[in-house]
Amino acid sequence: MNISNFCTYIVMIEMLSTCLCAKAQNRKENIKQSRRIMRHAIDSLADIRHNSANRKERVNADMGVVRKMTDNLLDIFQKTKTDTNFVSRPDKPLTVKLKNDVSGNMIRINTVSAEGNKVDYLLSNNLRETVGITANYRGLSATLSINPKKLMGKTSDKEYIINYYNNKYGIDLSYGDIHNFYGGAPHANRSNQVRYDEARLRNLQTNVYYVFNNRKFSYPAVFTNSYIQRKSSGSIIAAASLYSGKLSGMDRISEDMGSTLTLSDITMMHASLGAGYAYNYVPNKRWLFHLSTQISVLLKKRYMLSYTDMDGERHDERMKSKFANIFNVGRVGMTYFKNDLFFSLTSVVQLSNVGDTDQYSITNVKWKARLSAGKRF
């Protein structure tokens, strides 16, 4: 080997050594860089967790402030004090329940035919059914309900109901726009009844009650489940109501009834005042049963009959009535409890009777039943 070749080998070895050293140095730098990135990612994740925990604490603190303000506001409006041996608040203030409501209207008409015979005719509409969910916080509730038939376009009926129940007093406010009635003999099957698409009932109704024994008896324990009835108790109830409604599209109904009057509209208004009794029966910790009735006398009533006589002239005549016209509200209910779960079935029936059965009288029945299942949180 000559000197020039040896020198060339030496240079090549030095270059290879330099490259290997550079690669090793780069590998160390890459490892350091990777470690720095990992540390940065870990620090960032820790910051995120810390910020999330702080955010959760802030949200919980804000919710606590809102809940305290709500409790203070409710304390102002819910000053009724109860005997906690009989009635108390649930340990958990929030109640969520699923519900299924079914309701209906019936109007029974008694009159005299052209031949002098008594006529008994019953008008009823298709049942209205809704499903929904209710959230109740210490008696303050919000409900979302849907009518499956209405969503499918099978009914045009409308009904809006507002209820407020506490241990001392309560209010029922309802508005209805009901169509598609069926008519016939009171005991006739639906297949034998006549459908009256032109008939329409629009009504507005308000019921108010006051509970005298409000320390030991609770309506909300049955109907909103915002209280717990721990022992059986009852109370005398004072009640008042106001009703206004109009039944239109009666022409064909009057013809089918054979009435001496060809009615087109019936305008109804009455105000009543009365009293009743309510009782909650608690046989054990699992069950609660309720029964109540309120009977009121119509102090003010104005029922107008719009009809066409034999000569084709239209008249508006006030319907004659007896003093003993009444308005009655009945309520029944039962609830089964299992820890924080409960299952409830309740029903409210409203009945009014106005007129003179020897000439013309109207019995109006409105009812509603509810099946619900809920849980307290």
C-alpha cells in the first residue's frame, strides 16, 4: 500500500466517524425534544384537569346560588306550615315523572219533542290522550306534553290546563276547543251514534279551593307528589268556580233529537260557591289513597238558546232553570311508594247541571285521568 492510498483511507475513516458522531448527537437531541414534548403534553393535561375541576366547582357554586335563591323565593310564597307528623316535604326536593293523561267531555241534553215526548240525548267526543314528562322542584313544576293524534293530524282538539296546588289553596284553570262530537241515546254504542263534525265546544273554566285543615292534610301529596302525607287526615274544603262556554253547530243535532226548537248555539255561563270534604288515607308507608268532593250551588247563571222557529226567524232566549242547579268537582287518587320511586293514578271529574228537565236542561261532564311514574332526586 502506498502512502497516498493510506491517506485516503484515513480521510474516509475520519468522515465516517464524523457522520456517526453527528447522528448520535442528533439522536440525543431528538430524544431530548421528544421528552420536552411529552412533559409539555403532561403539563397541559394537568392544567386541563385542574381547569376542569375549577370549572366544575364554579358551576356547582353557581347552581348552589341559584338553588338558594329559588328556595328563598319559594319560602316567600309557600309560608304554609304543616304538622310534620302528618305532612312533610320529601327529603329530596326534585321530582321527575313520566305521565299519561286521558280526558273527555260529555254533554247530556234533556228536552221535549214536537210530539210531547221527553228526549234524552248524549253528546260525547273522542278521548284526548297526551304523554309527557314533568319536573317538580318544591311544588314549582314544568311539564312538556305531546298529543300523538294531533301530531299525526287525526284531531284538531285543543286543551290548555294550568294547575296550582299547595296545602292551603289551589287553582285549576283550563281552556278547551273541542270538535267532532258523537250523539245518540245515553246507552247506545259508538257504532250506533251519529257523528257531528260541525259541532264545536269552546269553554274556559276556573276552580278555586281552600283547605281549612292545611296543617295535617295535603292535596299536593296526591296530585303533584311534592309533599308526603305520613298519617291519615281530612279537611273541610271551601270552593268557588267560574265557567264560560259555547256549544255551536247544533242545527243537525236538534233535528235528530226531534226537538221543538231548531237550536244552532247554546251559550253557557255560571258562577258557583260551595263546600266539600277531602280525605287522605295512609294505611302504611307504601300506600296513599285520596277521595274528595266539592258541591257548589250556581249563584249566577246565564244560559242562552239561539234557535230558529217554524217561520224561519232566529231568536235568542234565556233558558229557564230551577234554583237547585249544581256544580260538583270530585277527585280520587292512589299512590304506591318504594324508596324514591312512586306510581300514581289520579282522576278529576267536573259536573254541572243547569235548566229544567220539563223543558230544557243540560248536564255537562268533563273528566281527566292521569297515570304517572316518578323518582325523587
